[in-house]
Amino acid sequence: MFWPFNRFSKPRTPSRGTIETIYGMIVAQAREPTFYQDLGVADTVNGRFEMIVLHLWMVLRRIRAIPDNKPFAQALFDYFCSDLDANLRELGVGDLTVPKRMQAFGEAFYGRAAAYDQAIAAGQDELIKALNKNVLNGSGFEQAQRLATYVVRSVAALEQVDRAHLRTGSFGFQQPVVV
């Protein structure tokens, strides 16, 4: 007998369209003007990269907290890598240089993700230090405090997103607040 809804089967990875939607939300939030105008993030290619990485880390952290979501997390990360690759080529980076740059981007992402994971587990002071170092290049302790508050609030809000809404991209980010 055929059972169309096998409760023992693993969940499918969301569609490419859903992955694109989620990644689009990450990029849109990373481009929020408040980060650049009020929180001290440099409005440069590097500053925008840091904000995409920060928001991608927050979403991947939530995805990985749900059992059997490794393929979902991998699909989102792969989309991020494809986007970086396409952007490098659009900027005119040569074909021979792209793989080296992509390796550097991957190392940067994993290094920051590990730093943010450790920092959020250690508490607000460590998160402030990590954000000040990685996002603000050591130039804005006060802005790092405000950015850390935003990150803690965003992580807490994402933790409340249930599996169904996460897998369909039916969630949003906290708005950065300037105090």
C-alpha cells in the first residue's frame, strides 16, 4: 500500500524559490540604512558583506536548531556562495581569482559564525567585542553595544519562529532601533 505522507521520511529541502526568498530577506535586512547611518557599519562592500554574514548566521543558527534541517541550512549557504560568486564575476574579478576569493569568503563566514556562536553563549559583553571586531573594525564600542542588543533581540525573535514558518520563509527580522 502506498502512503503519501510517510511520517518517517525526512523533510524535503525547501524549494529554490523559498531559499531565494529567505536569502532576499537576509540581504534586504543587511541593507537596512539604520545600520550604516546610525550604528556605525561602514557603507562599503566589506561592511555590507559583514551585515549579510551576520544575518545569514542568525537564520542558519535557527535552522540548525531544528532536527533534520541540515539540507535546508546547506541549501541556504550554497545560495549565499552562488550569490557571492556571481557578484565577484559582475565586479570583473577574473575566473582564476574567483575560487581563491570564494575560499577566503567561506573562511570568513565560518570564522565569524564560530565567533558569534561562542560570543552569544558567553554573554552580551563577548558579543559586543565580536561585533566591534568583525563588523565595526574595532572603531565603535558604543555602536557595537547597540548592534549587540539588536542581534540578541533578533536571535530571540527567530527562536520563536516555528518550523513551518521558517521553512516557508514566513518570518521577518527585528527592526534596528537607535537609542
